[in-house]
Amino acid sequence: MVTFYDKEVASRFLLGTAQYPSPQILSEAAKAGEVDILTVSLRRETAGGQQAGQKFWELIQNLGVHVLPNTAGCHSARDAILTAKMARDLFKTNWIKLEVIGNSDTLQPDPFQLVEAAEELCADGFEVFPYMTDDLVLAERLLEVGCKVLMPWCAPIGSAAGPLNLTALRTLRSYFPDTPLVVDAGLGRPSHATTVMELGYDAVLLNTAVAKAGDPVAMARAFKHGIEAGREGYLAGMLEPRDFATPSTPLIGQAVFS
Amino acid sequence: MNLTVNGEEKAVSAATLADLLPELEFEGDWLATAVNSELIAADEREAFQLSEGDKVEILAPMQGG
């Protein structure tokens, strides 16, 4: 179990809902991954009966999961705050995945706008999941303004590059042993998820790696196994790498032939 | 009255935000609304009087990562 803002969830696999070949495949992938939290967004609705939002919302509700609305696409604290308020009104949850993009090419979060938005939203009763870079000082500021979960990227969104800076991720883990840490964005393969879970991260959030896989349902299952393997490995206590060999077979009792 | 709804110019007869939604064929309880960059919660739409030139945003759940 992992706890986010006093809410316990069984799964350490948070999944995005965009880019799937069909709603049915999204639904099957969420089930195959045994996901408890799905991220959703808010977009302009189309007038006149072609209301895509309705069907999508029904599908999410039928899955019986926790909904984590996001502020994707916002480039300022002001826009992100308004989007968060609209999401709370619609989804009836204080949870918000706070995204404030600072660079359009890398989709790197804007740390300054992020802290500003997080401070106002936390003061307004939101439970903020900030999508952030892996910067230690930024993490400290976000905790100071009231965030109780941190979600550092490990590589740019949708890049599938996997963890680019393990040292920074390790630093965050060691500085904040009691804060739920979720790697959000940049994971491409199940082994990437295993790697960050082996560092002691509490969960991962991903979307593209599953949605754009050849078989999204099988990939969701693979990520589930990867996440569980990494978590169990972390808890089991792993060996640190050594520079020289250490024989695994006992030397005592070895025959001497010459 | 002329409004901007989701970025498009609209001439409408509705006086309140609650009346605007059905007039423009937005239906259901899965909508979120803002006017002039301020949230208008679902339970405030009935009382919210629209004004000439208001910028209305009507959002719905959508796929996101």
C-alpha cells in the first residue's frame, strides 16, 4: 500500500489516459496494470451533441479508480490555478496533478510558476501532486508551501528515455525519506520503472510508454511486474556493486589436485 | 448578447450561465465553467448573470497524462 494525502491505494502504478488506440484498450490496459489512479485532463467541450467528454467520463467512472486531474498544457501559475479549480468543481476531488510548463520543446516544468501555483492551491485546500524537475531546492520549496507528494520527471514527457539522472533521483529519495515520491514522465520501458523503484521511489506515473506500445494491454501488465520487481528488490536490500570478484562457491573443502 | 464561448463569438439570448448551456446544446453534469478567468461552480451557474462581451470557457473531462 502507498498513501497519498491520507488516501491509501494498493497499486504503485499511476497511469495516464491519453493516446490509446481506443477507449476499450485504455480500459483493458488499466485493468491489466491493476491501476488504482488514472490521470485525466480538462479540455474545451464541443457544443451540439458531439460531447466526447461524457463517454470518456463514463468509462473512467466504470473503472472504479481514483481520478487525478491534471493541469496539462498550462504555461502560467494563473492558468494552472484556474484549471485546478475547475477540475475540483467537476471531479469532486482535492487532488490535482500540477503541471506548469516552462519550455515547449522539452515540456520542462517552470519551477518558479510551479511553486507560486502550488502555494496558492495548497492554501486553498488542494492536495497537490507537483510535476517537477529533479531539483533538490525546488523540492524543498514545494514541501515548504504545503505539498506532501513530489513527482520529479526522470526525462522529458513522452521521450521514453528512461532515468537520465539517477544521482539526482537518489538525492531526492535520501533527503525526503518520508515524502511519497513518484517518478512522473520519461519512462519508456518496464526496466526503467524497475530501476527507479529500486531506488526506493514509492510509485511511477506514465502514459506514452503504455499507450503507444505495440500492445498497450500487455505493456501495462509488463510495467506492473517491473514496478513490483523494483519495489520488492528495494525492500529486500540489494548489494552495492563491487570492483572485484567475490567467489559465490565456498572455497573450504575444495580438492587440491597438484 | 454577444459572448465568446470557448474562443468562438456567439450571439445568445440566455441571461444566466445556467441558461446558456442548454441554449448552446451543452448538456450533462460533467462540465466545468469559467467566465472571464474566474471559476463559476456548477451550483453558482443559476445565479450568475452574463454580461455583454463575457469570455466563457466550458470544459469537460478529456484524456490526459
